Amino acid sequence: MAWDSRWEKKRDMQNPVVFFDVSIAGHPAGRVIMELFADVVPKTAENFRQMCTGEYKVNGKPTGYKECTFHRIIKDFMIQGGDFLKGDGTGSASIYGGKFADENFNVHHDSAGLLSMANSGPGTNGCQFFITCAKTDWLDGKHVVFGKVLDGMLTVRKMENVPVVGSANKPSRPVIITQCGEM
């Protein structure tokens, strides 16, 4: 997909733009294009950007979101992914070593299509993230919002509507980031 000039009206031109190509049950579902709020949360945005581009390396090997699953989906709430270590929501890594602190809570969870850090309490940010599917204001002050979907909400909605199993809300079919990078 080529650069679309309509995105320029929706974003801060200094912020990086990244993408995910997603498959559901082995079939292409679409592309999600996201602006990262480097102007508001530079450390958090850079962590995510490097996980998208493969600049983050472990033992010299690019490591990050390519071939990573969305392991938790809650309709009308969020889709969660980024655990490329264990694939079940228990793995954590960052470009800064282990976990890193909450940068700030200046951006609120006031709409669908926001990128936010998944965590297990204050100061436990790593590689996991979620994309909101609705306003989730009860998360304000607890999770760092670091970006937004510029294009591809239809793909997000497709992921949101994959049936889930069990109390962990695990998708019944694989939802995978097949390709990712920076635009």
C-alpha cells in the first residue's frame, strides 16, 4: 500500500508511522497503519517502532512483532498482542532491557483505534500492547496511550470479531501479524 496524503491531515508529521499486515486463520485480513505519539511519549513510541522494524535484536537476530499473534480479544473493548516471547500474555521484553516505567498518561482512552501499553501494574511496560475497540476511559492513568490507528479500522474490526475460547479470551483461529515495519 502506498503512502496516502489523507493521513497527513490526521497526524503530526514529525511522528513515525508503522504498519501491521494481519492474517486470520491463514488468510490475509488487511493492513493496520498507526501513528506513534513520539511527541508525547518518545520512549514508549520508540520501543514499539523498533519492535515493528526489526531493529530490536536478540543475539544479533531481529526480534519483534513479525509473526506474533494477537492472543486476547474482547469484543467492544480491545485486541491485545505483542507477546512474541510466550504468545500467551505472560512474556515481556523491551529495547531498554526488561520492563520500563510509565512515561505519562497525557493521552486518554477516549475512542476506538488507540494504541496502548498492556501491563501488569505500574512501571511494567514491555512488548505487549492493545488496540482499543471503544472508549475505555477506566484505563486512564493505568495504561500509556502511545499511538492511534490512521487507517485499517476495518481490519481491527475483523480481528475484534474473531470468536474466542476460554476465560483468557483466546482467539479460536490464529490472528497473526504477518509483516510489519515503518512507512
